Amino acid sequence: METAMDTSTRTSANPADPTAPGPLASFARFVLCGGGIGLLSSGAVALLAGLMPWTAANALITVGSTLLCTELHSRFTFGTGQRAGWRRHWQSAGSATAAYAVTTAAMLILHMVQPSPGMLTEQIVYLGASGLAGIGRFLVLRLFVFATGGNRTTAPIRTKSPTRVRQQASGTAPLSILAPAPA
């Protein structure tokens, strides 16, 4: 007998692909991959911050960890089973840029409030900001970057216009306009 929890972890966002993980399984995998890399990154940022300005260290580690995490999320977290590709890397980089802004702002505010915080305080603030930014990234990646099938938030709308009629008559491919999908 299946429980609701079993169904929610196995239900695919893409009905055509029953092997893709559902939202709960994706979130667990996201936490495992992203959280693991995030913990390693926080230590790396702390070590690099001794050699360069903190914001530069954070930027360097953010770029490296984003490339690694995007590949892990593509292959494992969201179950595409393939490399991420440039489009997904750029989209993921956009969400990582927002996460970078959140973590940097949190650290700059900490240093304004407490000019010489200890490493433990820095780690608590950094990991807290990273956790909040991570939840936002999960939603963006799941709903937009790695969205498939019924998980998409936009759908093409095709209209019969004089241009489309001419394109069909000449054999060229029609263009579509992306608009919000009806709920």
C-alpha cells in the first residue's frame, strides 16, 4: 500500500518521464548536493578571505560551486540524466548571482554591526543567508531552469496571423510568443 509520502517523492514533474524525481525527492537531493557543496564552500570562503577581500573570495567560490552544482542538479537533483548545457548554466548563474548578493549583503551588514566578528559568528550568518538563498534557488531551478512538461510556468501561444499563414505556405517554421500559461 502506497502512502501519500511515497507518491509525492516518486511523482515526476514530467508525466512522460516516470524516472524524474518529484518535488520532495528533488528538494532532498537539492539539500544534499547544494547543502554539501555549500558547507564546503563556506569553509573555502573563510580560508580564501585570509588571502583576499571577503567579497572576492565569495565571488570566486560562488562561480566554482555554481558550475559544479548545476551539473549535479541537472544529472541528479532534477533527474534529467544529462549535462546541463550552456542555457541552464547561464540561468543557474542568474540565480547564483542573486544568492551571492544575499550572502554578501548579510556579511557586509554583519561587519557594519560588529566590525570584528569571530569566525563562528561569520559562519552562522553566512550559512543562514545561504540557506535562505538556497530555498529561493531551489524554487527558481525547479520551476524555471529544469522545468519540464506540466512543471513549466510558460507555454507557447500560437495565433493565426497573416505572417503565420505566409510562413506555413512558404514552409518556414512559425514563431511562438511565450506567455503565462493558464492555471
